[in-house]
Amino acid sequence: MSFKIPDDCRYRETHEWARDEDGSVRIGITDFAQDELGDIVFVELPSVDERIEQGEEFGVIESIKAVSDLYAPLSGEVLAVNDDLVDAPELVNDDPFDDGWMLEIEPTDETDLEELLSPEEYEAQTV
Amino acid sequence: MSLRTPPLGGTHADRGAKLTEFGGWEMPVEFDSIRTEHTAVRESVGKFDVSHMGEIEVSGPDATALMDRLTTNDVTALEAGDAQYAAITDEDGVMLDDTVVYRLPEGSDAEYLFVPNAGHDAETHDRWVEYADRWDLDVTVENATESYGMIAVQGPEAIDLLGGLCDSPGSVSRFTVEPRSVAGVACLLARTGYTGEDGVELLFDAADSRAVWSALECQPCGLGARDTLRLEAGFLLSGQDFDPETNPRNPYEAGIGFAVDLGTAFVGRDALAAVAETGPEEELVGFRLAERGIARHGYEIRADGAPVGTVTSGTMSPTLGEAIGLGYVPVEFADPGTEIGVVVRSETKPAVVEELPFY
């Protein structure tokens, strides 16, 4: 089975993605991660204006069978949260890179993105 | 220790199943998605490879006596072709396992076949042999787990599906077992299951597993859906909702007093008679969370501002779309409608005790 790994994202080893959107950065989990978890039924995320720190837990995702922590791919202040996930957490299964996004942040240091895995490096890890 | 693999192991891997360790076996946990598989069983039909379940055969002049003295139910009430749910208890009345006992149809190789849970087959076989020796009973006990394949076909359309593969499956009544040729394979067809739906469990020579599995054209289901289905039905999972080491419970606490017949002389009978007289101090209850979140095994249950128990099973119910669970609480908190709380990541979420089954 092959998983989507969009070229316009950078990745963490723990299967989160980050995508630069003209200064702000969107964050979510990868296609591989949603497939591993199975049916996602609950996502717990920080609120707008809270800070997240690179490499630290910023939330929790639960599927029917498992609970997993979410790790921040970079540091910053939360600008927006995908509220659609409250009533439709399955969006993370259906469309992990677009409709299933989790946070939009104002990164503390945008160059932090460069420390993350490139699509090629991430793909090598998931094979 | 290497994992035991079911006869269909390669077939499942080829079908793209995710595999998991369960009871020492490598079993499919998910073929497509738990929700898809769960829904198939609730609305139409699904098939489960349950070859990890144990099969122990008991025969000989004292077979009935041995079965009756090592399980909590009244085995003497069974006629050939009957099935019965029971617990296996120790001298203190603590549940070691739960099982289904089949008194096999006339003409079968053995008189009794019973099905301990995955990974319990060796110790249960040894227990039967040890007590047969101690009581000087004339029986033969065989651990036939590796010789049997077992597939559960469950759902409202299960009997229709089987009707195309064998003679009159619908004439086999609930909790009975009859021989049938299914897709040309000699099977025991039992009208039993663990999903809360109608359906059957098929037992056959392990070598015929692929023929039976492929003839059953319906949604393949893994242990993930089996767990959500049994939990909605309020059925116990051995080793999780009770465990002689980590969570010793008697059948009355676990809500299966219906499977105990104190009129029979089984191991643990006297201890259980004492419990029956006073009633258990704690009971397994079902609950539903009133806020978003999911209760999981091991989470604390609180009532009146204090810890009162522990969640033994919990999930998001695919049928109800709400978080449900099981756990033991003191009897004063066990009535349906009682408000309790479940601690989810250090936050106490309100929950309400609910009558079982959920579905």
C-alpha cells in the first residue's frame, strides 16, 4: 500500500506534517498515521492564542482502537483550529492533508521548518 | 516466544489485514476499518477467523462428571447437540476463564467440546487432566486447538448466507450444534457467537480452513470489530474484564450469575454460595460518557468525589456514536441512572450507569 506524501509539506518522524501557507503554517497528521490509527473518533486540540512547542505534545488523537499523542512539528502561537474535527473527526481519515488539518500557527521561527524531514526523507522512513 | 498463527494467516496478510498479537496468536485486527466491519455485522453479515480460540475435547464414561465439576453451569442438563455458557472458577470462586461447552451431536468423535479463550487452552487442558487424576475419573482429555479451524459468521443475514452453502442452517436453534457440510467441508455448525447478533460458529478440520473461509462471501472482520461488537452487547472479555492475576472477580460481580448453578458440585461452588447469599460488594456496570472523550481500560471511575472503581473496557460505540464502557463499582453506584465520572487524562468526565446490553 502506498501513502500520500505531498511535496509541499515537511514532516516529523512521529507522522505530523507542516505546510507553509504564506507565513502561517498548517499542521496535521499524515496519511500513513491516519491509516495506522484506523477510524478516528476524537481529536483534542489546543485553543486559539495558546502556544505549542516544537517536539512537545500539543494534543491527543483517538481512534476506536488506540490513543496517540500529537507532537508539534514546530513552535508557535495558534491562529486557528479546525473546528470541523469536533463533529467530524473522520475528516482526518478521509483527507488528512486538507480537510483534516488540525492547527494553523504563527511560527516563532519559520526556519524551524527546515529542520523537519523532506518528503523524500519521510517516505524513506515509512517504507 | 514465537506467535501462534491461524491456518488462514497467509490468506489474511494477502487480503491486506492489519495483524496484532492476541493471546499468543498473530490475528487480524482490521481488514478494512473497524467501523465498516462492525456495521456489516449489525446490518448484514460478517465473518471472523476465531481459530485462536481453544478447543478441548472430553470423552469417556466420566466426561459429564468432569465437565460438571469444573464449570459453573449444570452440564447434566445438556443433551447431545446442546451448548451452554459457563465460567471456570477456582476454589475461591474466582473466574479463571469463561467458555462455551458443547455436548456434541451423536456420532461425533468426542462427547464434549469446550472453547476456552485464546491462550488459555494449554493451562485449561492441564487443569482438566489434573482434576481427572485427582478424582480418579475415567476420561480422555485432548487439547485439539491446533486441529480445529473456527470461523464465526455473524449478523442478521448470516443464516441466509449459509443457506446457500449448507442444508437448512436455520433449523439449528440458538445454543445448539449440529453437523453440516458447508461448501463440501464437514463442519460442526453452532448457533452461537459473541457479537449480540444472530449467527453461527463453524468448527472444522484446520486443513479445510481456506475452503470454508473463501466460500463465505461476506465482509471479513478482525478482532477490532469483534471487540466493539461484544462490548456493545455487554459481553465479557477474558483477561480484560476479569483476570485471575490482575483483576480477580467472581461470576456474580461480573454479571454472569445466570451461568452459575449452585445446585451442582463444581470447584468454587461453596465460595460462590457464600457470595450469592450476601450479594457481591462490587458489580460490573455499563456506562455512557456524557461529554466528548473515550474511556479506556485502566481509567479511574469516580463517584461522590472519590475514586470508586476502574474501567475494564471502553470504546467509541460505532452503533451508538457515543463513548461506552464497562467497569466495576461498589453496588451502591451500580443502579442504572447513577451519575459517575471517568477520569480521562486527569479530567473527570461525567458518565451515567446504563443497563446492559448497550445494544
